[in-house]
Amino acid sequence: MIEITSTPLIILAILGTVGISLPLIHIARKEQGSTSFYGAITFGALLASIGYVIYQFAIGNVTRGAIFSEDVLSDDAFGGLFAIAMLIVAIMTTVGSFNFMKNQKNTAVYFSLILLSSIGMVFVAYSTDLVMLFVAWELMSIPTYILVGYMKKDPSSNEAALKYFLFGALSSAIIIYGISIAYGLTGSTNIGEVIQGFAALDSTMVPLALLAVGMFIAGFGFKMGLVPFHMWLPDAYEGAPPTIAAFLAAGTKKVGFAAALRVVVMGAIALSIDWTFALGIIAVMTMTVGNIAAIMQKNLARMLAYSSIGHAGYILIGLSIAPFSPIGIQGTLFHVLNHAVMKGAAFIAVAGIVTTLAVTNIDKLKGLARRMPITSLGLVISLLALAGVPPLSGFWSKLVLFGAAIDAGPVAPWAPWLAIAAVLNSALSLAYYGWIIRKMYFEGEQEKRVKEPRSIIAVMIFSIIFIVGIGVYPDPIIQFTEMAVPNLTALSP
């Protein structure tokens, strides 16, 4: 009997009901705008959802690791961690949108789409069935296609939405093709049963199973922003409203890793195929291409987009060494949670700068620390954390990831080279992060302070507390991520 467990169902009930209701409330009110009203309702729904997930952890009603059963959704710590990360991003996006969406039309639809996409993100994290995973993937993706092109009169927004939609449709087609192959080979769409079926395949059918896993890597790699599936990402992040860029970079990007961890890595282990070296090469290519391209950018949003590509490479390190180091996936989960807040804060700061000063060119950020001190401080803290500067949260997640790569050296001699490449790329990232910081703090002495949006200040304060707090005392998050690590040994043939 197929069941749906409680936590995902509660989240669906909260976010789905509110998301569908917002446009209806808007019609009943017969009003345009009222951003604070719809934003407050959205914020309340997201807060209730994340509160329920945290409550389940607090009372110990969550299983350890990723459990594969007959359930369509698995109410485990793995899914809970991704749900928390994604809901944090959705909350930051919602609060950051309060000022950005003032005097805009169709605000009820805007916030409704954020809620509907959030449902999809959370359900991907909890999915243990390929069909459910694909349905959740589309539920997440379709609203974001609209949100990227929300500024209909802006040609760059329209272009970004079109590119994003075309690449997104292609990735969905590739994923559904992989699902069809997996079902044809195993007669099931349950991820656990598919993995067991792959492990028992006749040698003549293994190439088809490899093709299915390859399709999943390509399809999920699009959302993760891995090289060579990253071409859409800088244009989409630059053209989208900055708040939606935060939603994409810090939220939906993690969905690809949630799906990949459940499907790709575990399927590869079941097939006894050494995909690790190939994933390691992709990780190095991704972090290097992202950081080198970021140095050459003049647009702040575009620079952060390429930085996001670089961090996808760091996160992929944990997947590539998963069979060799027990802390590899733990490092991946830790950096996923950290990156959600760090990158989300950076893009929300961009939204505040755009709302107040209408600039995104880095050369025009001179004296920003004097004009918008709190926004500048939040941006600087997030950038330094992204670079891995101690004692901020990004330092610890990178330390766990890079340490796991070194720890895997005796079994995989190439693994320590991943750590070396990652350290060099982290140092390289300081070049363009430092450029931004210099513009804000050491240039432009005549600028006067302007009024900063209160919603942006709220997000910056939360981000600073989170990043510095975890940096000073990371033990609770490290224990949390350890609990969420899936039991890979149980999947070995």
C-alpha cells in the first residue's frame, strides 16, 4: 500500500491552500498592489511550514538518513534538511520582496507562485518515487519560468525567461526519458526498487541502466548549474528580478542536488560503476569555470551567478567521494544549508540596492557602505562566507568538504587533488569578492546615507546572525547534517 507521510502532506496543505487562495482573495478585494498584505500571508504560511518541520525534528519524529520504502514520500532527516534550507530561502525571498514589489501589479500572483514553487522544492526533497519526483520537479519549475519573466516590459527579463524555459523544458524531457528507461528495466518507479533492480540486472542490460543514470545526471545537472549545463544560468539570474534570482540561486539550485543524491549516487553504487572520478572532473571544471568567468563580470548579479556555478562544483565534491569517505555527503549537506543563506543574502542585498539606487554595475557601488551601511555589511558578510573566510559558516562547510576529499586519499588517490583545486578556487574567488568590498568601503568618500528598505534590513540581520552564529558555534548544524546523511552501505550490492 502506498502512503504519503505526514510532514510533506502538512506542508502541501499549508502552502497549497494559501498559494491557490491569494489570487482569489485579490479578486475579492478588487484592489491592485497591497504588497504587504499578500506578503504577510505568504510569510505566515512559509513560517508555519518550516516551524512544523523543525517541530518534527524537536520531538524526534524523523527517521535518520534517507529511507527507501514503498512510500511515495519519505519523512526522513535527509528530506527535512533540504526542506528547511529551501523554506528559509523562500522566506528570505518573500521578505525581500516587500519593498521590491511595491507599486507592482499582480502581487497576489507573484507571491502565490513563490508558494507553489516552494511546494515543488520541498516535495522533490522528500520524494522516493520517480514519478512523484518528476511531478514535484515540474511544480517547482513552471512557476519560476513565470517569475523570471515577471517584469514583462523589461526585454532582459523576457529574454531570461525564454532561455530558462527552453533549457528547463529540455532538462525535463531528459529526466522523463531516464525515468522511462528505469521503469522499463525494473518495472517500478520507486527509487529503492529501481536501485535494487539495477543491482540485479543482466550484464546485457547494464548499458541501458547507465544511460538512465546519465540522463538523470544531465537533467539534474541543468538545475544544479554544473558545467557544461550552465549556459542558461548567468542570463537568467541577470534578467530575473533580483529577489527571484535569490530564489533560483539559493533555492531551486539545491533541488537538483536533493534529487541527484537520492537517484544518481545511489544508483551508481547499485550498479557498481565507478562514476566518482567522472563526477570529480565535473566538480573541478564547474568550480574553475564559474570562478574564472566571475572575475570578468561587471554586473553584480551576473558575477554572483557565476559564483553560484563555482559553488555547485564545491558541493559536487561530496557526491564524487561519497563511496570513499563517510563525511563526504555530510559536507555536501552542510554546504547546501550554508549556501542557501549565504547566496540568498547576497542576492537580496542586490535587490535592496536595485530598489534604492537602481544600479547593478560594480563600478557604481562606490561608497555604498556610507549610503547603505546595513545592506553593505550583510553583503560583505555573505561574500566573505562564500569565500570560506573564518570564522564564518562557509569556512566550516568547506573545511568538512575539503577534509573529506583528503580523507578519501588512501582509497581514491585523485580525491586530494579535488581539495587542492577547491582551495585554489576559493582563493581565486577572493579576487572578485575583494573587488566588490573595495568599491563599497574604500572608494567614493562624498556619498550620503540613504534610507534602506526595512525588509532588506531584516533579511540582512537574519543572515548575519545565521552566518556568524554558525561560524562561531557550528556543532549543532554538524550534528544535524550527520543525522541527515543517507545510509549508502545499505544500498551496496
